[in-house]
Amino acid sequence: MELLKLNSDEKAEPGELGRVVITDLFNYAMPMIRYDTGDLAVRKQTSDCRWNTICLERIEGRKADITYTAEGEPISPSTWGVLFWEFPDIKQYQIIQESRTEYVIRMNVEKDRYDEAKLYTLVKNVVGDVKIQFEYVDEIPVLSSGKFKRSICKIQQ
């Protein structure tokens, strides 16, 4: 297993968010050499066992689910999950990054059942100086897995 930088094939530093890339020469179908899994993780500074092996501090989700601040810093999908814990009346939400400075927050919630100003402030604290548009929907379509995508990034990094 390797952890590589988000936008290059250089090794990610400990504490830095990186892409999980694996090599498996014993796969039954065919060997996988430097296969990018699409997952993101952060490497620990040192392993608990003190061997010189890669140990993960945390797993951050899928690369396709990463959004970015106005300054271009990656935002983990789990950040959005924690932010929305404060709003239990929001049944479903979806963060869509349209451009570096434009976000759409799609929500399945009754408009008067949460504090929009508070949500706006919390999102701005995460993403920086961006334009935020709220959309209210009856339902967010689910994928074939039965889940819905909580974050969508439409910009290329």
C-alpha cells in the first residue's frame, strides 16, 4: 500500500491527506500494480509497533466526494457529516461545489425547521469566502446502493 499526494504520484507526508494506492501480485484474476482505489487516508507519523510500515491515522472517504475551500484546500466528506449533526430536522442534504467559489446546498427539510443563518455561517467557516445557494427538495435521489451522495464536486483539481 502507498499513500500518494492528491494531484501527483509523489509520496504523501505523514499527516497529509493522500490517495490509497495498492499493489497485489496475488490477485486471482490478474495482478494489480499501483491500483488507485479512489479512497483517501491520512498516514500516521509513526507506527504503534515501531516497525517501518505505513499505519493509517484515519480514513477520509472517496476522492470523488472531496470538495475544496475557496483557497483550494481539500475538505473531507466527514466534515460535512459532522457539520450537519447540529441540524437533526434536515432529513437529507447534498453539498454541490459548482466552482471554486460557488456552492449549492440541497436539502430535504421544511424551510422553517432549522436555522438557515446558523447553517450559512457554519458552512462559510469551512469553505471561506464563497457564494452559497440553498435549494429545498422533497427527496434527494439515491444511488443503486440505496445511499445518496452527500457531496459532489464539479470542479477539476
